[in-house]
Amino acid sequence: MKKLSLALLLGVCLFGIHDSGFAQFAKGRNWLGAHVGLSGVGSTISFGADYEHGLVDKIGPGGIGIGAQVDYWSYNFDYVFTKGDFSYKYISIAVSGNYHLILDDQKWDPFAGLV
């Protein structure tokens, strides 16, 4: 529960930093950001960072970006009957590719991607 509260507080702080937005994808631009993910195992939270570079624009209604991301996740489980415990840590390093739709509204950047 402490991790969830900390993640929510961090999210509120990060969203409150900027009073204006320019999220549109553009060729040659770079983006770096943090993300928080939810897991179905033990209801734990994952933390990570991602980077993306605008590679190609003007393919249909959007453009293509490539990047990388790193995630950290850990899980602990106590066995009741055997009085033992089990824990593991998960670090993921991945390459990503995204297709961004380019909109007139500069505050939104809808995209779909593969990691």
C-alpha cells in the first residue's frame, strides 16, 4: 500500500509541473520520461524510464519513432504452511517502435507501438 501511495503522489507531482503542453511527435526530436506500471502478480508496481527518437514523419497521418525502455519490478511472497518465503526482482531492458498520429491539437500525442 505504501508503494501505491508513493506512486500516486509522484504522479500528481509530475503532472503538476507543466502548465502547458507540446506533445506532438516530430522527426529529429527526442523524448525522455518516467513511467509507472501496474502488475497482475501480487498487485505490485513497476517503475521505469523510456526514451524515444523521432525517426520518420509524414507516413500516412503520422510518423515513426524508435526508442528503448528500462523497467524494475519486484515481488515477495510468504508461504503460510511451509514458513518460507519467495522473492524475485525483474529488470527489463527493451527496444520500442511507435507510430504516432499527428494532430492539429498540440496537447495530445496518440500512438501505438511494439516493445
